Amino acid sequence: MKVMLRQNDAGNLVVYVAKKDLEEEVVKQTEGPEGKILTLANGWELAFTNLPELVDLPQTVEAKRLS
């Protein structure tokens, strides 16, 4: 699924999923066998393969929902 990564006013990383109209803050970042895994405040885990540097935000990238 396509998601948008951006920073909120507090400087925290936020993920927006347009198809679900969901915007959640990232609470944890880990490395896994599928690449970088971001855990959202609602409990979702999203895996990103080949995640580019998060310097140029906002960015739209491809993610896979793990849970």
C-alpha cells in the first residue's frame, strides 16, 4: 500500500494511509528481515523495503502491513 511519511509540528514521524484515512505517529522503528519496520501508535506494523533517507519529507513510499 502507498503511504505518506511526514513530520508533525512536534518533529515526530507520522504515517498517513490515504485508503484508510488513517494518520498515526510512529512510536518505534526497528530493522527486520523485510527491511525497516515502523510501529504506529494504533499498533499497526508497517514494513518498508528500500526506504530512502527521511531527510526530504513528506515522501510517498510503498509499505506492507505486518499486523
